[in-house]
Amino acid sequence: MTARVFLNGQWLPADEARVSVMDRGFLFGDGVYEVIPVYSRQVFRLEQHLARLQQSLDGIQIANPHRPEEWIGFVTQLAGQAEWEDQSIYIQVTRGPMAVRNHAFPSEIKPTVVLLAEPMSPPPASQREQGIAAVSAADIRWLRCDLKTTSLLANCLLRQLAVSAGCVETVLFRDGFLTEGSASSIFVVKDSVLLAPIKNHLMLPGITYDVVLELAAQHGLPHEVRDITEGETRAADELWMCSSTKEVLPIVTLDGRAVGSGVGAGGTPGPLFAQMYAWYQEFKATVMRAAP
Ligand code: PDD
């Protein structure tokens, strides 16, 4: 059976859904998106993802084409009908088609709205147990990384650096400070304190980032949200990456050098990672149990 996708108010088999080549999303990357995890058909943190979608739409001046209740209806319907229990739901809203190619916005727009589901499996246990390798790079993106826009070329190039080096993620530094990963938020652990970069225009306000900080607060893990230098990142006891599709993963090498130098550390996942991973799974299970 072909997966069904939502396109501008219609549910269609994926291979029948068509968008104009004049769509500004296609020609300019003029759109925003969300990726929302679904566990056992329960949508995780939907309200927060829809709030961030609204912020992204406001940031690029597109009036939200749907009310929150409508979005909730579309997402819930998709999560219920897709063939997989665990999914990631993709939402994209572009500024829609234009009559002639012109960078300036058309005076009237008809946003293109797409929702589709993909199967989601947790990262392989080996990545969690042995950790992952990362490379670093200068953050070459624009200055509105807080908006989840579909203009992802820089993120794609940066992610490919990791893949070409046989690694999983690229850790980004701008002007000597840690920003985030090419498709994830990054945390540092130093002297048993969890450090998180401050949310600003240089990083995406990650939904998983918020969950990790909430769990740290709830369980009394000392944590600080502050600027983190490249030097501090390289001298970390532990480095973590997190995102909606990867949850939390330990980075054990950065640019080929082991992360952490304590006894038993260095190239292996640290103890606070194991703790946070357990809290994360427990939290997910509680949320799913509480769902109707
Ligand atoms: N990306 N930073 C960037 C640049 C990202 O692309 C992502 C996630 C995150 C983590 O955000 P969240 O915890 O809300 O997923 C941080 C998604 C998964 C993607 O583009 O597929």
C-alpha cells in the first residue's frame, strides 16, 4: 500500500501528490518545517512542535494556514493511519507557488502544506552503548538558525562532512563558541555539571534540548545554560547530541580524539549519559502511559 500524504487539504497516495515547480519552497527553499516523533502512535510534545512551527512561520512572515486544532487533527489522523507504530511526522509549509520567478513575496500567497509520516526506529543500540564519532566544522549557516526553515543546504553540506569521514554528526562552532550539530542540539558535561548553549538566533530551540534540561532539573542534575567555548567543548568529560529522531546519544570521539580523559572515560559513553538516557526512556514511557 502506498503511504498517504496530506497535501493542501487532501489525503493522497504519496506517489500521486504533486507540487508545482513554481513553488517557492522548491525554487528558493522558502518554507518552514517540523519533525515530530510518534511512539506507539502517541505524538510526543505536539503542542511544543506546533508552537515552534508558529514561531518559524512568524519569522518568515507566513500567516499560519491552519488553527492549532486543525494541525492537531491532521497530525493525529496521520499518526493513526500510517502503517508503523513508531513514526516521525514531517510537516512543511512553504510560501506556495508564484506566477513568475521573483525573490520578492507575491502580493497574495497560497501556502503549500504537506504532512507525511515515515517509520522511525531508535538509533542502533551499538551507538548508545559504544557512542558515536563526530567531526567539527565552522558554522557557516545564516544568522536565523532559530527558525526551522527548509533552506537546509548549509546543514546538508555540514552533515555530509561527518558522513564522508565515517562519523554520525558535525559539531558546529561559530566565533569560538559551540552552537549545535548539523541536525541536533549538543550538550557538554564538565565536572559533573551539564552545560547547554543559550538559545538564541544561532541555534534551533530544540524540543529534545528542552526535555533534557527539564529532566536535569527534575532529577537535581547540576546544569548551566551559558555560552560554551570551543576549548570547553574539546575538553568536555562527556559530549551528547540530541534530536527528535535520535533522542540522546553520546559522542565519544571528536575529530578523531577521544572525548573525556577521566579513569574509565575517554572514548566510551560517560556515566551521566547513561543516567540521562534512562531518565529519557522513563519519561517517554510515562508520557505514553498518560496518553488517552
Ligand atoms: N532536526 N538543531 C538542528 C539544526 C536540527 O536540525 C535539529 C533537529 C535539532 C534538534 O531539534 P529537535 O530536538 O526539536 O528535534 C537541533 C530534525 C530532526 C530534522 O531536521 O530532521
